Amino acid sequence: SLSDWQARPENGTALTTVLASAGYPGSYETGFPVDIPVDADDSVRVYHAGTALRDGRLVTAGGRVLAVTGIGEDLGAAAGLSQAMAERIRFEGKHWRRDIGWHER
């Protein structure tokens, strides 16, 4: 249960890449299948924001679809891990701002 949970300190730095639907923040379509590689290690975490399960399949269900967080020794390493996984995730219309966090690399 949550009452048994304890925060544990971690070393390193985290950087998150938000994957969004085409058209976001304006109008956008939903219902596109989402494919997330299952071979990610603990240095990358994928948080769901605008996803849903429909007929047993993960699909887009919002403008901000996923937050892909890389955890590395410094910002450059964290950015590299986050963006490498963001590249591997697939859904129609996927995009993200490449002008945010670019200088950390």
C-alpha cells in the first residue's frame, strides 16, 4: 500500500521528453496504436498521460501522450537516454519539441 512506501534517494539527473499528438496544442486525432519497446532498462521510465486501452490495445487518447524520462549521471546523459527511447516509441503523428533541452546534450 502507499502508506508503506518510502522515498529513496537516487543519484543522477532526470530529463523528460514529452511525446505529443500531431496538432497539439490545437486540435488532434486520437485512437492511434502506441508501440513502446519492452527492452528499456531502469535508466528510462515512460509515464502515460494521454493513452487508453481499447480492445486490449494501447492507443493515443490525448494531446500529451507520453512522458519519456531518462535518468543519467548528468543532463547530457539523461537527455540522450530520454531522446533515444522517444525515437523508438511509435504512434502515428508523434512529435516533440526538439528545441527544449537541446543544449544539455
